[in-house]
Amino acid sequence: RLRYVYILDLVKAIWLFVMMQEHTPLSTPLDKVRRLLQRYRDEPKSRCRCILLSTGSYNPIHRMHVESFYLARSTLEAERNLLVVGAFLSPSHEDYVRWKLGTDDCIGTDDRLKMCDLAINVAQHHRRDRGSSACSAQTCASPTVPSDDADFLSLDKWESTVCSTPVDHSKVTVQLRDYLTEQFPDENIRVIYLCGSDHFFRCHYMTPLRREKNVSVAVLKRPSHHKHNDHQDGDFTLTLEKFSDVYVVETSSEDECSSTLIRKRARLGQSISDFVFPEVEDYMRSKCIFYTHNMSDHVTPLTSSHELPRPSMCCCI
């Protein structure tokens, strides 16, 4: 039996080696990381250099997917004395998205990557221009970010385009850590996996992930998940603070948006501008993604029979 287990583990290791190819500058660009490491070279080494990482279907991406990185950076630098020198948004493999959502709801890899790239660039462009939040006051409240520090988020295509099969978030995190260690051997960079509280308490991979060297987890504190979380006793923050390597990032809204809600509204021909950047909505309309035809000049008004909630903040990762 022990021999059988050994052989099985060996086969798994070989399979992972074959299926999980290496990161490259094309899949995982490091130009922003290099620039920020150079900018902060005079900061004391006691301030741990870290990279934020979040994975997900992004089917489609919405404002808070991007805003969460700015919220997390503000919290970690102000309250934990960390130095965020980059961040990566990693869309899931298409096979996983199709399995999770079904063929009808699955957006192809190329389109998801294009919309993620649009959202990242638009958010950073707005901050460079105004040095303030890219979200409107009606949709979310994000901390002001200095305009010269706005450009720190990158799109990581490794999971969705390099891997032959779906890879779970813990392996994505460890692979990114190893790549960064290889590229920046003198920096001792920590990778912080950013996720929602529901994901943290639900996913059994979180325990072994937190045991990894130079890996931590940051959890978005969502009020609605706080209310309905069966895994906690007492205060949400106190529950998480039992884990010394877990950082809590506060969000303020009771309302939420999800990609599911966006898909429903788009199929009804309704505007999704409350939840996504205008460039993302324009792209979805031009490519007829959930819209039955190109409706770039037409927005169907909400009706009483089809009315969907309008949140003050979209908070789903």
C-alpha cells in the first residue's frame, strides 16, 4: 500500500510538472514590480516587500475586483507597515470557468483577459489623472491613492493561458512566489493572497497555503458575509485575528454586486455601468457578450418586472 501511495504521488508530481509550465515575462510581466522596488530601494528592510494576488473567474470583471487591490494596499501599508511593490490579477483557466458556470455563462479566455486589461488600465489611468478613486460616489468608496503610485496592478495570464489544465489558487500563489524569488533573489518578497471572507472560510486549501514560506492571506471583510457566516463565533475580526498570518481589509457597504448579477442585467439589455467600467460595458456590447446584439447606443430602462438591485458598492472577488 505504501508503495502504491508513493507511485501515485510520483505520478501526480510528474503530471503537475508537465501541465504547469513556467512563468514568463509575457505571461507575468514584472516591469511594474521592478519600478516600484527601485523607487522604494531606500525604504528600511524591516518593511516587508509584498505582492498582492487575487484569482477568480472574472466573468466578467467588475469595479470592485480592481478596487479591492487599492483597498488592500492602503490597509496593509498603513496598518501593517508592509510595502506593496506590485499586484497581480489572475483569471482562472477557461475549463474551470466552464465547469463552474456552464457553457452558456462562460466567457472565453481572450475576452475575459481583454476586459480585465481594460479595467486595470482604466482604473490606473483615472488615478494618474486625478489622484483619486475611479469609482463614482454612488458605487463604492475607495481610499485616495497618490497618482504617481497608481500604476502597480498587472494582469497575470499564466493560469489562463500557459497552464494546460485548471490550477487551484494555492498552486497559483506558490508558483508566483517561486517565480518572484527566482527573479528577485535578494528581495525576500512575500505573496499575499487576497480573497473574500466567504472564500477564506469555505476553502480547505487555505490552511496549507498559510503554512507556505513567504505567503500570507488578506481577507476582505464584507458585512453581508459577516452576517451569514456560520464558521465564526462572535466578532468577525476577532475570529480572523486568531490567525497571525491573516490580514483583515475592511469594506464598508452592506450591498454587493456579483458577476452573476451583471450577466443577468446584460441579458435583459440593461445597463451595467453601476458595476463595471464603461469601457468594459462597451466591449461586452460590441462583442455581444450576454447582450443579444450590439446595443452600444441603446440602454433598456429598468422595469418593475425586471428591476434588479443597485448597490452602493460592488464587493465580490
